[in-house]
Amino acid sequence: MASDTIAPVLPQGAGYGVVVGIGFFFAFLMAGISYIQNRYTKYSTKGSEEFNTASRSVKSGLIASGIVSAWTWAATLLQSSTVAYTYGISGPFWVNAAGATVQIFMFAILACKVKQNAPRCHTFLEIIHCRYGTATHIIFIFFALLTNILVASQLLLGGSAVVTALTGMNVYAAIFLIPLGVCVYVVLGGLRATFLCDYTHTFIVMIIILYFMFSVYTSNHLIGSPTEMFNLLVEASKLRPVEGNQDGSYLTLKSNFGLIFGVIQLCSGMGTVFLDQGYWQRAIASRPTTAVRAYIMGGMAWFAIPFGFASTLGLAAVALTNNPAYPTYPNNMTSSQVSSGLSAPFAAVALLGKPGAIALLLTLFMAVTSSSSSELIAVSSILTFDIYKMYLKPFATPEQLIRVSHIMICVFGLVMAAFACLWNAIGIDLGWLFLTMGLLIGGGVFPAALTVTWKKQSQYGAMAGCGCGMAAGLTAWLVCAKTYYGELTITTTGASYPTLAGNMAAVLTGLIVSVVVSYIKPDDFDWEITRGINSSTSIGTTPITTSGTSSPLPSHLPSDPEKEPTTSPLSQPQSALPHPAIPPAPPALTKDQAILEDPTLLRSSFKFACISATVLTLLMDFIIPIPMFLSHYIFSVGFFKGWVVVSFIWVFFALFACAILPVWEARGFFLETWGAVVGRNGGKRKK
């Protein structure tokens, strides 16, 4: 580890202060917000629907911010900088644009289909149980929990490595303390709490990224301009040429190993998006009319974070490796330091000293905690609705579901920390997990996606796709490692070619087997069945009922005058009394209810999702990078300046989409809540 050879820049107290102090600051902040929410608004965290689905009322800006936050792992920031350090400017583009952004665009299609075909579900696993039964449900629970465990332990593994390297804090203490504050604020506020903290964390991360970008490209005495960065990268290409890159240059998209890494990330990222309940939960929590827009906007905004971050700190690490300010000078970084994702921390320290170390520590902590909150609430939903309610207590009350959700959040907080400690103890680092994750979970990618999009997929097709995909991935991975390197070790199994073979085999085998088996004996599923999932559950707030009526009459059913009770003379004077006017439902709520009853109203959204996902995927995976790859183009200084300008523009767009738009969309809610708090609107608060 880097902390064994490099003296920490910050004292241990700084590490504990950030991990414990900031963690509990957000916990207390969330406690205050939850109190105001429960007392003065119609959304109570004491209700199961609000706690686990945010009453399915979240607008596009906050959903986009949540998507950015959930996909911004410590691994996102650290690995994007690692591939920039290893492969040059091609690394962030291949790995993040081509490899990790398109999954969010693709998921926009699934988000729309969930709103069409299962609008009242709590988890995507409920849809699988409804379609295929218990056996398939259990298989997908295994894949979903495996995904969450791998993702969550990666978050802690990467975050703890940076905290330890920068402060000297004990790595195991960091692993257990990081999720502590997160567990507290998620228990207090549920899914809406994670959205609010996601917003705060994403805003802070973007501001710090802009701080690094402006420092590196405008004012820092070690670099200070795009031209100087270009010159330093040209010099680095001569001193340390990159194997597989055109002329060994750091300034080209013609990078063979960068392309391989991008394909691995594409396969792995499909698993971590399509099988992670956290992403399905954001689709479930969004309003039907905004889900697609939120995912498209979230995907575009997310790309700005690793692109801007890695194009700054990753390339700065390359440029400054031979500078006396660099922590490893006069030596290059070791393979262990590179694999642990320490190129960005070392670059931050070289550029800005202690302020840079503090800024990066905050960035990584925000990334780890916000994505950890997504994993905690996702696993809590699976354990509560797909295990406890499905198999242990089918008629559990909302109070019991809330209590189980709270317990499961704390349990998974311990589980994710335990797995991160296990990986660290046996010598498995962030890079190895990042590369091998897809071959373990890739078999379930397309069976899960086809569950909500293709009515002909059969139970046996879904089961066979998952099992055969995992078997093919493991086989290709181990056989390739043994064939290429003659032995099976952590080093050989984490190499590029074995992990590429395993990831592609898992994803493609899962797709092919599922489709072939389903065509042999196709299903003809009626989506009305999944639309009935949880149909008796109240969505949002409790409806107002008239006196003596146990439940309200659905608004879309006409009343039958022949079945109405005859008005007695005794009741006649009472009926003549004036009744208080019931305000009409807000237009947005009325439209959402109409979509619940008529999913065909989302056809235009589905078309938009398909077209936009296809166009953006083609742009980022083929139209932009492939011509530059095949032409062996090496950036000129002018082209590099343009590349840097685009990165700045993209980060500012992300800042608008994830920081300004959510506030603008929620302005009415804020005014209404403020009025309730200060005693306006008649001085009444929510009962």
C-alpha cells in the first residue's frame, strides 16, 4: 500500500474528523430535515411507501442528481484517474464515455417500461417473482445481492485506501466508520433522505472538481495552462511510452489496452446498473412523466464527473511524475499504488499540497457516502420486500416493514464493511474487483432487462441465461488466465485479457441462452398481471374519505344512481348544509394517476427513450472514438485545448442539471413547506 512507503500529508485526526465528523453532521442534518418533513409536509418517513419509494413523486432534476451520485463511486473517480495515468487521454473516454455512460442511457428504456408494466412495484425482483415464480426469484435475489455486495465493498475499499494514504488512518477503522454515519441518516430519512444527501454530495463534488480544473489549467505554478499540460504529456510520452498506444503517446485515442478496458467496463457496468436495485429504485421513485428525462440527463451529467476529474488529476499525475513535488519522486508509482487508485491523490498533493489533499479527501468521502446510501436503501428494500414480506410474513403491517427496513440497513452496513475488510486482508484491491465484477454478475444482465421489456421471455430462458452466463464467464476467465500466463494468481486473473474474456462471455452467453431458450418455448405474458403488483397499496399520502366510508371510490368509476342509498327525510336538512370545497388534485398528480390507469400514455416517452439512448450510445461508442482510433490520430495542441474546453463545458452542464435544476423544480414545495413552518396558510401544520 501507498501508506507503507509514502508519508501521509495530513494528520490522522483529519481522517477521523472527516469520516466521523462529516458523517454525523449529515446524520444530524437529515434528522432535522426528516423532522420538518414529517411535521409540516404530507410525506412521512414513518410510512413504508415514503421510506422505500419516496412516494414515487421525485422530479427529474433530483433523480438525475441521485443517478450521478449513485454512479460516482470512489472507483469511478479513482479508476478513471488510474486509466488516465496508465493509458493517457484515451482512458477516461473509453472507460467512462464508451464504457460506463451508455448503461444509464439504456436504463432510461427500462425506467419507462417499469412505469408502464409495473408502476407500483417496490423492487425489480417483485416483477421477476410475479412473472416467473419462486425459483427464478431466488436466483435473481442472489445476483442482486452479489452485485450490491461487490459494489458496496468496492466503495469502502477505494475510499479507505485514499483516507489511509492521505492521513495514515487505520484502514480497517476507516472501512467500518465510513458507513456508520450513512446508516444513521438513511435510517432516519429513507429514500428521500438519500436523494437529498445525494444532491448535497454531488454539488460539493462538482465544486471541488471545478476547483482542481481551474487550478491545473489556469493558475497552478506546476502546470497552469492547457499548453503546458500538452508539453508535459509529450515529454512523458518520450520518457515513459505507453504500450499499445500510437507512438507510445498519452495524447491519442488509439490505445489498444484502453479499448480493452472500455469493453470490460461496458460489460461490468451493465451488470452494476441493470442488477443494482439502487437504479431501479430511482426509476420507481420518479414520477412517470419524468423518469426517462431524468435518466438521459443523469447519464450526460454523470460523464462530466470522471471526464473532468480524470482529464485533470489523472493527466496531472502523468505530467508531474518526474517533478520533485510528486510524492513518489524520484521513483515511478508502483503497480500496487496504481491499482489501488492513488494516482489522483498523489497528483492533488503535488499540485496543491495540504489543501489539495483535503479537497480530494472530501471528494472521495462524499462519493463513497452518497453511493453507499444508495446501496444501503437498495439492499434494505430487497431484504424487506423480497425476503421478509415475500416468504416470512406476507401480511406484514407498514410499521413492521419500516422496522425491518431499519434493521436491514444496519445489517448491510456491517456486511459491506466485513467484505471490504476481507478483500483488503487477502490482498485483493480495487482494480482487481473492478475488472472481475462483470464476469460474476454479467449473466443476469439481459434476463433482468428482458423481464420488463419482452413478454416472450420464459421462466426457463431467464434461469438458463443467468446460470449459463455465470458459468461461461468463470470458465473463460480462468481458462484464459491459465493459457496466457501458465498460473492462476491474483495478478494473472486480474490481467486485461482474462477479464475481457470473462466479462464478454458472461454478458453475451446470458443474452444468447435466454433468447434461444425463450424462442424454443416462448411465453406470452400479460402485462396486466405485473401492473397489479401492490395495487392495493396507497401511493403517496392517504386519500381523503367521506365519513362512514372505509375506502374512497376510484375517481375513474362512474357512480350508479340505482345503487345509491335513498336519501331519508332525516338526512335531507343535513344534505342542504354547505360542504367545504375539496380542492382539486394538482395537475401533475392527476396526470400521474391517469398513467397508472392507462400506460399507453407513456408511448411517446418510450419512443424518446429508445431514440435518445440509441443516438447517444452510437455517438459515444462509435461515431466519436472509432474514427480517431482507426486513424491513429495524435492530438495537436489546438485539439487538446478544445478537448479541455469541452470538459469544462460538460462539468458546468452537470452542475446545472444536478445542482440548480432540482432547486428550481422544487421551488413550490420549498415555499409551501416554509409557509407551514412559519405558520402561514392559516397557521396549520400537518396532523
